Amino acid sequence: MIALLGIVGLVLPPSALAVPEPPPNPSDAQIQQGREDARQAAGEVGELANRLAEADNRLVGLQAQVERKMEEANKARVDLQRAEGERARALAEAGAARGEANAARDRIERQRQRLDQFAASSYRQGSTLGSATAYIGSKNPRELLERASLLDAISDSQLDVMDDLQRARIEKVNKDSTARAALQRAEAKKQAADRARAAADAAQRTAIQARADQAAQARQLEEQRASVQAELEAARSRITGLRAQRAEYEEWQEAKQQAEAEAEAAAAAAASQQSSSSADPAPAASSSAVETVVQRALSQVGMPYAWGGGNSSGPTRGIRDGGVADSYGDYAKIGFDCSGLMIYAFAGVGISLDHYSGYQAQAGTRVPLSQKQRGDMLFWDDGGAIHHVALYLGNGKMVEAPYSGSQVRVTSVRYGGITPYAVRLL
């Protein structure tokens, strides 16, 4: 019975353990009945503990799904920025081609004016170039030869003008064709940008809906948790020996607090000493670049989580998601999300990363998880889609920006849902 009371004490929170007055001295029959009640309660406690574990697993799974949707929205935003940049370049090319076509049009106009001038000059001479009337009125053979020579010169100039005009027209046609092609490319880029924008909006709406669904399911799970807790309270009330139960619980709580304090002290000491000594296959502490990345990430420990926050210069204001992140006020906070923290850490050594953990997972060399080193990135996925990233510190520790309502922290590596590889950039 004492072992059973200890189990119940571990499940219940301290606030639920109010010590009652000592029970009366029971008879042998009452003691036997108490033992039967205790065995029955032990079965109930085991069943309820399993239900609580299942509820926790469901919450973790929902959180992973939501993070995946939010990262899909980040990916769509990056794709949108790329498409709009390509469209802008195509429009610039179209504008340049249009300017060259306009210049060719001006040259055509100048050649046409020259041709008109030749025609007018011919008219003023009272003859039409190339006709017999141009020779009438010559007083002697010498004058006739001079007039013929002059008309030949004018004809040659006219032909030159006609050639120039034809070349200018061909040049304009080519420039117009170039401009049209550039405009067609610009239109294609615009359509690509519009599709990317639609994808971003759709991914955002999906993420918002996923957040709302997750919140609703979380509330249902919390209600179930409360119901289970009430059943545990009822089971506890049927078990005698509450004084021994309370003593074992307080002893466990004291040991737990001491263990947590020792773990926090060890993590702080490891961070302050900048030590990467661990059980990893190969040490990476000798690399100054790795230490620069690690120290930049550790310098942000305690910074608020802000979805969409963080760039190469440091923490930035978060952005709205229309759902759970907004409920935590991420859009009004200055901080990092998981991929934003990686952007800031690696910017210290001149490495530029996209603000999307899926692309970051493709940014370097993949190594087996068992060969991870200090400064490698670790990833978590759900159904093959990356939804979270953290920086490995060595000795089983990592630094991460975990989720809305939290802060950048140093913690032990979580192996549930982790990818079988790490990504190495240095």
C-alpha cells in the first residue's frame, strides 16, 4: 500500500495533497477492506496515468502539425519574394528595350526628313531625278555633262538615305520584338508572383485554421485532463495512510527540485565555459567559426519567442498569423522564431540563410545524427515536412527558440520526431 501511495503522490500536484485528520483505528475487517480498495485504486490509477500520457502525446503531435503549417507559410513568403524580384528584373529589361525601340523610331524619322529634303531639292531644280527633263536646257555639251554629274551625285545620296531608312526600320522592328519578348517574360514573372502570393495566402489561412483547431482540441484535452484529475482525487480519497503518502511526495518533490537545479547549473556552466567536449565522434571546439556561431546563438538566451522574428542583425518584431501566435502577442514582441535564430547565429560568419527551416535543412552537408558536432543544425519533421530547427551545442545540449509564449533557451536534445541527420555548414 505504501508503494501505491507513492505512485499516486507522484501523479498529483502539490496543491491537491491536503493532509486530513488521522483516521480512526480500524478493525481487522476494515483493514482487509482497505487493502481491497487500495488494489482496485491501483488499477484505476494505472489506467488514468495511461490516459494522461496519451493526451500529452496528442498535444505534442498537434504542436508539430501546426509548426509545419507555419513553416509552409514562411516558405511561401520566401518564394513570393523571389518571384517578385525576377518580375522586377524582367520589367527593367522590357523598359530598356522599349527605350531602344523609341530611339530607333527617332532615327527613322530623321532619315525620312533627309529623304524629304532631297525630294524638295530636286523639285526646286525644276526636274525629277532620273528623268529626261533634268537634261533639257543645257546650252552646250559641257553643261550637259556637269548636270549629269550633279544628278548622279544627288541620286547616290538619295540611295544612301533610302538604305539608311531601311536599316533604321529593320532596327526598330528588332527592338520592338525585343521589347515584346521582355514584356512577355515580365508578364510570366508577374503571374508566377501572383501564384506565389496566392500560395502564401492559402498557406497562411491553413496555418491559422490549424492553430484554431489545435487550440480547440487542446481545450478538449485539458477538460479531459481535469476529469482524469478528479477521478484520481476520488481514488486517492479511498486510500488510507495519507500521512505516509504526503511524506513520500514531499521527499520526491525535494529531490526533483534539487535535480532540476543541478541540471540548470550544469547547463549554465557549460555555456559560460564555451566547452564543446562531449560524446560526439569528432570535436569541433577548435573551430573559431563554430564558436562564433554558437556564442551568437547563446547570447540570445532569454530573448522572447516571436513568430517570424529575427534576421542577420538580431531580433526583430514578429508578424501576425491571425491565430495562436497573435493570441500570444508575437506581432508586438521583439525576438526570434526557430529559423530566425539560425539566421542570426550563422550571419556572424558570413553565411546567409532563408527564413524557412525547410530551406535551411538543404543549406549544408547532411551527416548522420550519430555524428553530429557542436555547431550543427538539428531538425524535426512531421510526415516528412520540416517544422523546427535548433543548434547543437555538444554533450547532448542544444539552443532553440521553441514556440509562442516561450523564450530562447538551452535544453537537452529531444529525439522524438527528430530527423536522422544533422546539417553541417562549417
